[in-house]
Amino acid sequence: MAFKRDKGPPEVSIEFYKIGRVLGKGAYGKVNLAMHKLTRRLCAVKSINKLFSTKDISAWLKLKNEVLLFEKLRHPCVLKMFEYIKHDSYDLIFMELCKGGDLLHYIRKRHKLDEPVAKVLFKQIILGLQHIHSKNIVHRDIKLENILLDNCGKVKICDFGVSKILKDQDDLILECCGTPAYMAPEVVRRNPPEGLKGKPVDKGKGYTIKCDIWSAGVVLYAMLYG
């Protein structure tokens, strides 16, 4: 009835949330613990400082890209965005809280994982990637730090800042993107874009959405061998 009366959902506000301690910091912002006052549900909020992000256009584009992709993805193995709020000084992304931390710290505490445990986690990673790829989205930065664990030990793939929407899954990509240790060989040897150093584009030397599978394989190796 309220939606019908107001001709839409109510306008969201930062006043609906209570912001708590800092969970992590980055170059342009930080991640805090937060609680939705009406539902009493805990979540994480990523705040991006507008002063710094407007000076670095790449940081601003990364934020916009991440919000756009979060809106398209809904899967148990992909981190969920609850709300995106624009504030005077910050852009705020409210997301699921993953109390288990990232997979990197999880493995470091144990040195390496037993095969049955790695199998359960890797299956969830592949299911999350399957959903991401079904939306014609290539993640391009699958790594231990971008795989979170919730309080039940369930996998949540995060950080879509360098991800890209493709028209088709077979489309070739030419930009070099990702973390070197996890990059597929075709990403490393991709041909430079047209105009760079006067070299034309060789359509046979790009990479496809399958580059994420190589990166997932590196993650599996790290889980088993530390």
C-alpha cells in the first residue's frame, strides 16, 4: 500500500544505518561494520571518498562499474549488495557481512587445506563463476583475496571493480587486467590495443571470459599446496 501511495519505494538514507568500527582500509576509502536500524541486521559498508575518487577518474569508474554489476548478480556464492547511497562526502555501498574473512587469511592460518575441504570451497567458487558468466560478465580478478567466507563458511565472490560486461561470451578482450600471479597466459600475451605504439590489433591474440577459469585453477592450487 505504501509503494502505491508514494508511487514507489521510500528514498533510502544513511540515517537508516548505524556505522561501526573499521574493518579495512584502501587507497580511496574504507570498509566499516554497519547495522540496519529497522531490521537490526549487520552488514558491511564500503565508503569511497568523493574528494579522492573525483581526482582519479579510474577510481570513480571502478566504483560505478562495481555498483552496476552488483545490481545484475544474485547468487548464494556472489557477494550481495543491499543498497547504494550517495552522500555529500562519500559514496556508500552496503553489502553482505562476511565474518570469515578472505580465503587468503583462511589458508595462511592452516598452511594448506585438506582435499575434501578444498573440494567444497572450489565447487562454490565454480558455481559463483557460472552465474557471473551466465550474465556475460568476466570478473578478471579472481584471487584468494577476492573470495570471502561468511560466518557459515560459505564462499562469496567479491570485488567487481575491473570486471566487464560482454555482448557475447566468445567476445575477445584486449585490455590487460588482473593480478599477475593469477593471470591466464592469453591475458599476459594479449596484443596491445590499436594505436598503442603504432601496432594494429590482432584479433587472434585477445582473451575471452574463460580467463577466469585459469585464475580459479590457481586458487585451487593455492588451497591444496599453500
